[in-house]
Amino acid sequence: MSDSILNSIILLASLGTIAAVVLYIVSKKFYVYEDPLIAEVDDLLPAANCAGCGSPGCKAFAEKLVATDDISDLFCPVGGNEVMKSIANLLGKEVNEKEPMVAVLLCNGSCEVRPKTTQFQGPDSCAISAMIFSGETDCQYGCLGKGECVDACDFEAMYMDKETGLPVIITDQCTACGACVAACPKDIIEMRPKNKRDLKIYVACMNQEKGGIAKKACSVACIGCSKCLKVCPSEAITIDNFLAYIDADACTLCRKCVEVCPTHAIIETNFPPKKVKVKTHFNASPSQSKVELKTENDA
Amino acid sequence: MLKTFPKGGIHPEENKLTSTKEIKKLPTPKIVYVPISQHIGIPSEIIVAKKEKVQIGQVIAKSAGFVSSNIHAPVAGTVTKLDKIIDSSGYKKQCIVIKTDEKDPSNYEDIVYPLKTEIILSPKEILQRITDSGIVGLGGATFPSHVKLNVNKDKKIDHLLINGVECEPYLTADHRLMLERAKEIVIGVKILLHALHIEKAIIGIENNKKNAIQNFKKLTKNDKGIQVASLAVKYPQGGEKQLVRAVLKREVPKNRLPLDVGVIVHNVGTIYAIYQAVQHNKPLIERVVTVTGKKLEDPSNYWVKIGTPIQNLLDEVGGIPENTSKILNGGPMMGKAVKDTHAPVTKATSGIVLIADDEASRGKAINCIRCGECVYVCPMGLEPHLLMNLTEKHLWERAKSEDIMTCIECGSCSYVCPSHRPLLDYILFGKKLSKN
Amino acid sequence: MPTTIISASPHVHSSRTSKRLMYDVLIALSPAFLVSIYVFGIGALLVTAVAVASCIFFEFVIQKYLLKTAITITDGSALLTGVLLAFNLPSNLPIWMIIVGSLVAIGIAKSSFGGLGFNIFNPALVGRVFLLISFPVQMTSWPTAIENQGKLVDAVTGATPLGIVKEGLQMGETMTSLASQIPSNMDLLLGITGGSLGEMSALALLLGGIYLLIRKVISWHIPIMMLGTITLMTGIFWLVNPDLYASPMFHILTGGALLGAIYMATDLVTSPMTRKGMVIFAVGIGVITVVIRLFGAYPEGVSFAILIMNAFVPLINTYFKPRRFGSKIKTKIV
């Protein structure tokens, strides 16, 4: 009896010793020197591993930050200016302050205003459905509504609105990592500056058809009438292929274009209500306005 | 035992409703929409301007490279627009819109050329004629024919294979052509044998077209070089690699062409077009299209000008019947579901198939039960279930090493899957992304 | 809802569906079920009913409250698991044990892997083996056939022919002296013997097997190769010493060999996907079965053999791929 106890103790002890020796040798032999700065920078980064910076993860980004001399082009969209500043202080390098960005959906074609003319049967994937055909509606540029952007979002900043069939971006949670932009096969998500109090004006349409065809497919499409172009005091609006685009840097948020747009394709967000109310389709869905209310209160 | 390819394949319902219907001429459309990209390769270059008058058969878009093709005016008339028009893919593509000149008699006359058996042109001239006439593979792949025929000298070709298989259900365009223009096709084969300096040609036809087989056997009795092979009915026998395997027992190596085993394959429709081009200098401006569907009163085969809106064909057979939920450009196995019936007929359109709602709707996809049926039917020896899985997980490198690129997109896997899984949808996507 | 449908090709589909495959197997099992009712009476009906009901119930509960996924109890897979589990149980098993077995089959062997199509092991067999190991006494006292017709309680129990042979040989008897105790081959074929519900009549099982082959639910590879291996191996031993080893005919007809070969090993989910792989898989099952039967502690080894080979299926699928068209060929490239 005591023999078997002794035997097992000896066996386990020797096994443990051998393992320890092997581990020791391996750790010495294969030791890789790592700059302690990398760990420190990594600690400062938000550890979201979203790849919004272009590197495959926070650790890789930390390595890049330490290795590169001029880090003014590098930016962590999740951490923002604060994190970048503290990293710059730690490394003794210079960073540029960047305007915080937010994802914006450039399509307002809800089920109501952009009726479906065909029915797609296949996988619930925007990319596959875009590969097979142009979409269930007559607009070949707009949102397909399968929600691949929502799946791509790591920050729970997006959800699908069942009523409109469009994704909704919760601006407070959006870190501008760009995952949704990459996931969208129709390229209808754009990163735009967040501005003060999240005030934004943009054309929520990508339709490059002539006015009549665009309007027929979707009643809130940009028809390229160039009314906004004429009214814009700061020359922020350009029209290409019957589609208006507002340059966010030049835009002074005067809201003149919103008023003149005949199809309500230009959307303003988070502005206090004007005395003369402008009816926009964008505020039609209840969930949408709820989100906006929340952000307004926060502001 | 009839010849066939050994691995995989399926037997879908044939539904060849129009195999006894003679090919009729579709009335010339008032407007034609000619896409500039009707072939595999570089889109052609437009060489006409808006408001320009064009003659029938005039080149309106020039070949823009080696793997490209000329496009000719299918009607005489005026170019009204150079615009983007919705095509069968549902996207808008660059088209040349021509308004038919209703006073020009060349648009309406139905010339039946007398059979011209003598081959006068030299091989070089023949190839040039084929290049100029904008002939592409009419079986559906639309690969420019002159590229196929431009054989490098170090390749040794010994067989010309004529693809008269038409394994797609419903379609009978090739079948009718083989019955009605058999003599021309035989001369077309001789033209190609002459141009390629080879002696042996085999016409492969599936055994469900017995009259076509007999017809050719009778016509080629005295030609030692031309044989007729009757093949067992199995989809996808019309696939180039499957056909070469079935007829000649030669297996085309992975990522190679039939050329590498000494074979050149051409569709019967292409051969007829080559005959027309070489003997009568007539470019490819019309083709045979089967318009069919179970609910149609009078499904039929038509000679259709390239660029005719699909709607014209549907009007000709009496409009879209009730409960039609899918209009296909091509056959039910590989065709495209069309979103807008104003999409034009192209060189690739071998049929317009209408599918009623009881057949059109896909079953709800459920979990894979790993029955292995997709593996069993895949003619390329792939594992579709695995490829779908890898594509879903975006593992492109793995998918590539599992030979996703060799998939011929025949759709046999999706056809048999008892769980109704969209295998081919994912594989197509995987192929697209694995390329990069 | 717009009526025009757009989808990728192909636009037609064969009439085979997963549901139909499941129900085809059930139809194929019905002759064996009728035989078991004839032999064991109401007990067989009760065991099957309880197993099926509890399997479906557990599937429903797990999908609705635990996994919160779509309910798929109508696809026939839980029903089939229940029937197959019942076919592997003695007809006088206490009802609570059947329920425990169903819970293990559905809960552990199927749902914990991810539900239909994701399980590595055959759920019914996992349930059966779990019961066999946990309750060996109840699981191995089979009511002997004829005496029990119409009775539910007080059934006469006894060992299966395989058990008699195993025990007898271990006691030092020979096949010849055991001959009087084991049923004749004809009895085995018709099913007048002791054993689990579904292993009774070889004839009924074969009939179902032929139906499955005609309907192309299964291919011949697994049943033929597995039974062939068993015949070959036991045949060699039998020829060497017919006194110590039973005849191959006896091995095929008794126990779960036929039930296993036709219905359990061919389970679509847990068998390999290629024909080559199926052959390897079936030969493996055959070898392990014979080894357990002749040299192991248990008289019967089909369930264990199938479960062991189930574990190898992913490996088999990885290494026995179909030959890619155009690879490794002799055709000369010009």
C-alpha cells in the first residue's frame, strides 16, 4: 500500500521536474526581446481590436506606433484624440488632432418610400445578394437591407429598423472604426465629421439616375435638380451624375439646402426645430426619432 | 453502353417542350439595345456616335483587345442613345440603342442563302473572317471564338469536338438548329477542320435527340473525318471538360483547357455562325432563342436579333402567363433570373424560360445534414458543403486550396441538397473573392 | 409582397428534402416495428411511444427555452432518434430509464453539439450506450420472445443468443454443446428470439434496407462493407476452430449487426461523405464489432463500434476526399 503511494509520488514529482526543466530551457532559448514601450502603448489603447486603424489589432498597432518615427498619420478612431495625445506624450512624438467622425447612412429608402418590385431568395448576405442582382427595389444604388453592416459592427452601434428595413447608427456608440463601410457592398455608409453636438447635414441618397427614373424608384431620391447647389452660400455642394454631395468641410450648417430640397433627400440631424417646420421622411419612424431625442438630451 | 462522364451529374426533369417546334422568325423589333459587353473579356469599344445612321451588319463596337469581340448592328436604323440600360444581371450596363428604320427593307427580308459547300478561303482568311464577324461561344460561355481557334504552334490538336449536347432542361435551340441547319453545320465543321489543319471531328449529342443523331449520321456517311457520338443523358454533359471526358476519355488537367489535351470544343450554334460568316460573310447579329415554360400556351423557338428586349419575345408567345414568378435568361440550371423584362437578348441568351410560382420558390434552408449528396453529384470532384462553409467564414485561402476555382457553376449541388442550402450562391461568392 | 422572384441559379430543385429522407427511414423501420409488436406485444409499443414522445419533448424544450432558436421538431429527426433509441432497448425497461436515455440522446448527443447536422455521435446510440453502462442489469435482461406475447409484467427474461454463446464459451463449453440453447438460423431470420426491440427479425430489417436502397436514402457501401467485414473475420475464426467460435451466419443474424449496419451506421449526419470514406468507416465498424464480440467483455459490440468510428468521421472526411477532376491523371499534356 505504502509502496504504491510512494511510487506515485515519485512518478509525479519526477514528471513535474522534467516539465519544469524543459519549460525553463525553452523559455531561455526562445526568448524574444520586446520593447517594453509596446506593452505600455498597448495598455493605453482601448483594446477593442476592431482594426479601424488599419492594423490587425491593438497590439499590432502599438508595435507600429513604437516603430514608426512620424505617427501623425496614424490614428485610433476608437480612442480618439485623447488616447492619441497620451500615446504621443509617452513616446515623445507628434500627433495631429483629428476631428471625430461618425458613420452616416447615405440612403433613406425605407420600405414605404422605395417599394420592393422583386423578391430575393438566397442567403441573408448583402455581398452575395449584390453579386447576384441589383436589389429588390428599382434602385440599384440603395441599401439592400440584409444588415451585414450591423453584423460587422463590434460596438453595438447599429441595429436594423424593422419598419424601414434600413440600418440605424447610434451615433453615441459609433467609434468610426470603418467596419460597416468595408462591409457594405453598395458603399452607402460614409464617415462624416461629428461636428459640435453631432450636427450633420448630408444627402441621404446615392442614386445616380436621371431625376425621373430615380424618383420613380424611390420618392426620397436625389433627383439632381441642383436647387441646393444654387442656394448654398458656401459652395459646399457638388452635383455629379444627377447626385448632389455636400462637402462636410465646406458646409457651414446653414440648413438652406434642407429647405429647398423637393424630395427631402437632404437630411439634418440634431438641429433644434425651426419655427417653420420642415417635414422630413427621416423623422418618420418612431425608433429613429427616439435615438435622436436621446442624443439631443445628452447634448 | 452510351458514353458519358463518370463522376457526378444529375438527371433533372427534361421538359423539352419545344423540341418539335420549328424555328420561327421573330418580327424585327422597333428598338434594339445592344450591350457592348456580351462576351468574356474586355468590353468592346463603341465606334458610332449618337444620331449616326447604321446599316445592318455594320460594326458598331470594335474589339478592344485580343480577348474581345466585334459587335455589329443587328438592324439598319439610327443610333438614338449611348446609354446605360438594365440588363439581365439587374444592373445597368453600357448599351448602344438603335431605332429601327422601318422603311429599310433589309430589316425585314428573310434571306435564306443557298447552301455553299465549297470552301474557298485559306485558313488564315477563315480566322480573320471569324474574328471580324464577332463570333463568340453561343453555348452560354460567350468566349470569343477566334481566341479558341488561335492555337499556338507548340500545341498539338488532333480533335475538333462539336457540342450538341444541350443538357439544360427546357432548352431546344441547339436541337432545332441541328435538325434544320444540319447541312450548314457539317460544312461549318469542315471549315474549321480546314482552318485548324486537323482531320478528325466528333459531334457529341445526347441520346434524347435521336433524330438529330440520325440526321448527322446520314449526312456524314461519306465523311470519314466526322463522327457522331451519342451520349447518355446526364447534366452537365454540355460542360466542356465533361464533354471531352465523355467523348474522348481524356481528362482535362486542373486549371487547364481542352486545348492542353489536344481538343478544341465548339457549340453547334457557334459552328452555324461560323458557316454564315465564312461562306456568306454574315456577322453574328441573330441567334436561336427558345421561349418556353410549362404554363405557356405556345412555347416555341425563334430567330432573334441581338438586342431585342425580352419583352418582345414574351409578347410573341402571348404574354406572361399568370402565376409566373421567375423569368430566366438561359436554362433553369445556369440561367439568370431577370428583374426587368426590358433587358435585351444577348449573344449568350439561349432561351427564355418562365417558371411558375409553385416551382420557382426556393425551400427554406435548414441545417446541413451531411448526407454527402453534393459531393456525390459534383462533376468536378469538389466538396460543395465544405466550400460553402469556408466561404461563410471568409476563409479564402482554404477555399482556394480546396479547389474552389475549378467549380464550373453547374448548380448540381444546390439542385440535390435535401436541406435546400444555397450552396452555389456561396461558392460563386467564394470564387469571386478568392480571385483576389 | 412582389411576385417576381430573383435568386441565383439553379432555379429548379430535386424532390428530395431532408424531411422526406427522415420519413423514408421511418417507413423502412416499420416492418421491424410490426415484428417487435408481434413478438413483445404491448411492451414494444409502450417503449417506442415513450422514447419518441420524450425525444420530441426534450428537443422542443431545449430549442425553446435553452437555445432559444427556431423549433424544428417537425423535421422528423427527433422522431427518428426516438424510434431508433427504442429499437435498441429491451421491451421491459422501466419508463423512467427510457426518458433518461432520451434526454441523453437529444440533450447531450445532439443539442449540445448544435442540433441537427452538427452532432458527431449517433444520438440514439449515445442514449443506448449511456443506459447500458449506467443500468447494465436492466439493459441486459431481455424478455424471451414467445413466452411474453401479450404480457406486460412478470415477463420471463433471459439472455440474447450472443449472450448465451459468450457466457457458455467462457464457462468452458463448446459451440456444439451450446447448439441446443441457441435458436436456429431460421428463427433468427424471422425474429423469434430474445433481444432489443428492433434487432428481432433479420428479414424485416433487410426488407427496410432494400426500401432505403431503392429510395436512394442510403448507398450500399456501409451495410455491405460492414456485414462483409463481420462475415470475413468471424468466418476465418470459425474455420480455424468451429468449436470455440460461432459461425458467420450466426454473427450476422444475431444482435444489432443488421440494425446497426442498415440504420445506425448509415445515419447521414454521423457517417462519412465520400464513398471511399464510407468503405473505411464500415470496415472499421466491422473489425471493432468482431473484436468486442469475440474478445471483449460485452457480448455485443455494434453500438460501441459505431460510436468509436463516428469519432473518426471528421478525420476520414479530411483524408478521403473525392478525386478532383483533372488532378493526378495520366493524360498527356500537349
